[in-house]
Amino acid sequence: MFLKNKPYYSYECLINYAGATVSWLKDNLKIINSPNETNKIFKEVSTSNGVFVIPAFVGLSSPHWIPECKGMIYGLSPSVNKKHIIRASLESIAFQIKDYLDDLEKNKKIKYNDIFIDGGMINNIDFIQFLTNILNRKIYITNFQDMSSYGALIMGLLGMNISSSLKDIKKFKQKYITFIPVKKNNDITIYNEWKNVLFKHYLKN
């Protein structure tokens, strides 16, 4: 984007299967009837019972870029039920986000502090808290689910010179609900175990 002839750049965390993972649970596995069911299940089941999902259905995207690989459900045992698979699927969304942001810090030397989230997942409060914990950063959500369209509207105000600067559009900022990290060693342990599965079966070679 150019503003007053000065370019502005952004990094995009492209995760091929994030919200689409929930659609996969509903439309392909048919173990939920609606995305809203995942909210209750994520709260009911405190762990995935050793199950890890790598949702590389169309390959791995950021930050690994391995387009030819396939997805996997790892760690199945006799005590696993559909709720564990559902929780593991949601956890995989959070883990992919952390994987990318960790790479951004380590390899791109970009520090991030506060995180703003929109989309259907903001309705799952327990998931957002889980994500907050493993990122160890504050997360902000708003009641306006589709902030992409809202952002396009705001950029349109700049493009049409209705607003004159980035500073000027601050008056259109939404009110946010803040999530504070709660230190739970188990959350990080689960992420590290997921990352080990990812490394062993996808990244080692």
C-alpha cells in the first residue's frame, strides 16, 4: 500500500487450513453438525488425549512451504473419541499461528506484542484463551466478526481522501475485548509435542 508516496508492507501468516479445518470436521468427517459445537467440545475436553492433527490437506504453508505433503492425525489409541479429534483439530490452528509467529521473531527479527483477531473463531472464547496462553501475548477481539471488510471500508476512506492520514482513521477504531495470558505449562508442552510430530514426519528430511 502507498500512502503519500511512501510504501507500507505487511507480513501475511498464510495458513491453508485454519477455519477450514472446522469445515472439514463438519462436511467431511461429519462429527459435528455446526461449527458452534466446537465451542462446547473444546471446553468439555481439557486435552486431546495425545492426539495431534497436522492439517496439511493442501500442503504446509507459512513458514515451511511444503506444498506436496498431506495431512495427518497422529496419536490414535483405544481411549480416543471424536471429541479428542475435534479438540486436536482446533489446537492445530493455534499451533500453526504460533509456529509462524515464532519464525517471524527468530528469522525475520520482527517482534510482536499485541494481537488482534477476527473471524468465526472469535466466538470460541476458550480457544482464544488457549491461543493467548501459548503465544504469551495479549489478544484482542471485537464483536465485529469480519474485520477484513471493515478494514477495506477504512482504506476506502483514505483512497477517496475522506480521511487524510492513518492517524485520522484512528477515530474509527473498534472497541476490543482483551484476553490476558495465563501461564499453563501444559499448553506449551502440548505445542512442543505437536512441533516434534511436525518435525519428525514433515521437516526432518
